[in-house]
Amino acid sequence: MLVLGVVVMPAGAPDPLVAPIGPSAGIVSGPSTPLDQLTGISFLDRLGDLSRGEVHSYLAAHPDAVSELLAQPPAAASVAGWWAASPASTRRALLRGAPELVGNLEGVPFSVRDTANRSSLAAAADALEKRLNGQVGRAEREELGTRLHMVEQVAEALLPKDGHSRRLFAFDPTGEGRAVIAIGDLARADYVSILVPGMFFGVDAQIAAWSDTAESLVSDQEAWLDRLHPGEHLAVAAVAWIGYRTPSLVNVASMELAREGQRELTATLQGLRAARGDDQPYLAVLAHSYGSTAALLSLAEDDVSVDALALVGSPGSPARTVSELQVTDGNVWVGAADWDPIPASGVFGSQPTSASYGAHRFSVAPGVDPITGQRLNGAVTHNDYFSEGGSSLRNLALIGIDEGALVTDADRAAGDAIKASGKRQAPVA
């Protein structure tokens, strides 16, 4: 359980949690400026000057300080530079005293964020269990039980499988929750794929399964790299990203949550770029359904770019063509099953499967791998695009490691959706 220390000062003495004892110096962000009036890097600098107990006490007295900073954080590149230049004492104080801040601050090294988020995860479980063991009403008990189950699902998703490390890249136990889990070493991988889900992908119900999907992708990519580039020891990582509130049937026709996903995905991409510095990986975003709309908004409107973008079951976005997206060399791919009504709806403004959109169209239909001879399953529901052993996941794996030449083309006769024109159709109910 997270224990908050209390600092007691003599009457009339300056509060060291607000302004340090000593002569006044500087203006606006100088030493005399109260901590609760600082923002960005200035706030982080001052908070890091406190001891672990003082950090606890300040955050106990200002419970919204972390959420407010994370809502309007400093640029990820600035955070990366600040962390690298901070003394070890500052890093320790913040890691131990404010893990919920350090764990979700884009630009902080991945391993540090994992340590911080695991601490927050354990603290959340401990706090929820203690409340459940106390005197609570029936409605509150149900709510606490649901939240504890979500926390336990995150813990389960972090259990290593198949020899791959798993790290908690972001974690928020409030509300519907938020969790981002990396499979493999994000700090050193040559290829990084970020998996962005669509509706009904809440943390409680899906983080364990989504992490296993990312693991399957990593295993497939490793097998391909061993076959195609033997002896080069290339490394891959994938991110099971549930970094936004995904919609339900009630609100799936609105772009409100897609805009939230856009903001969060942009922050993740900027954080990854900043943390990797001069050693950038080949970066791919693999997005499904409503999540593809969030990804398209990010890459059309924000200061981010990727090396590859793959969309499956996509309802589109305001961007009309690949040329509007910040994807290297227009390396955009789209897959859709012929029976899937979502890609044909054009509900958010465009149809990525249309020829006029300009994306490469890959197969999600059943068939035989032309290289390995393995029989591949086809996507049979809107949520089958990431199924293990399917042609869709096979092609997504290759797109994520810059092997587009080996991706199988969409084939209408086999069951792929191929639109000849970009005309918008009426949304499917």
C-alpha cells in the first residue's frame, strides 16, 4: 500500500514543499515560486529536489497534481533531456515518491517506466483489497471488485511467455483503465510494431488477450527474420496498446473517443521517438477498426510519423488519400474481408480499401503461404484480423519488419474486399 509521509514545520516557517527555506531568488520559475504554481519541466525539477517523504506529502496535499501534469505534459523530447541530465537523487525521489507520474511520462526511459508502473500496479491492488476488506456497501463492493479484477488482468498480462520480456509502458487504474504493455525490448528493438485496437477493447476484458496477440506477432516476426536474414540477430518488439477508452455500440458512430485515441497515440509515438534518441527503430502502427481512425487522425494532423501503417477493418477518417498521412514513402496497407461491412461504410469520411485512397491492399482471406507452404486461415469475423495462423496476421507481421514485397495481395475471389472507386456508401446499421 502507498504510504504518504507527513512533514511538520514550526509555526510561521516556510513550507519546503511549496517554497524551499532560504533567501528568495529568481522570478516565475525561480526558487521562490510556489511548487503548485510551476508547470512542465520547472515543476518536475522542483518536485525532484524533494525527498521521497516530501514528494508523498506534496502529492497527498495536491491529489490532482499528477493528472494535471499528464494532461498537459512537457514535450517528450524535453522530458528525455531533463531525465538524462537529472542527478540520481532526483530520479530516485520521483521514482519512489511519484511512480504514477514517472510511469506515464513520455520521454522517461522504458525500463524506468516499467518499474514505476509495476509499483503503481501493486499499490492499486493493495489499496483495493484493503477497501474490500473493510465496511463497504453492496454497490461500492461491486465497483471495487470490478476495478480489482482489471488490475489483476494487467498483472496477468505481464507474466512472461515464450521467453519474451513484458514491460508495463503505461498504467492508469482509474475509470475504465489504461494499460500499454510492450513485448520485447523497446529500447533496443530494430523493429517496433504498435497494435491499436477498436471497440470493446477495454483493459479489464482484453489486455491479457491483446498482449498475447502482440506476443504472437513478435514470434512470427522473429521467425521471418531468422528465415530471411539469418545470422543478423535483428530484434523486434510489439506494443499491446490500450491507451484510450474504446467505444461500445452506443458511441461507436461518434469520433469523440477517436480524438482521445489520437491524442494518446500521438503522445506514445512521440515518447518512443524521444526515448530512442539517435537510435530509431523501424516503427509500424497496426490498427484495427475504430482504432484505425484514431491512428489516421494522429498521422494526418499531428507532429508524428511512422515507417509503416496497416489498417484492418477500417471505417476510415477525414483523410482522403495516403498522401495526407505522415507515413514514410506512402507505406500504407489496408486489409478487409469482403463480408465485413465496416470498411465499406465510409462512416468517418473515407474508404481506405478504395483504389483512389492509394494504399497497398493485402490479403486477409484463407490460402497457402507462398514461401512456407503453410495453410493460412481467413478472417471470418470483424475481430479475426489478428488471429494466430491467419493470412492477416502473417501479412501484418511482414509489414512490421519492412518486408512488404512478401505480403500477399488482396484477392476478391478468395474473399478479400476490393473497391474499385472511392465513392462513399451509406453507413451500415
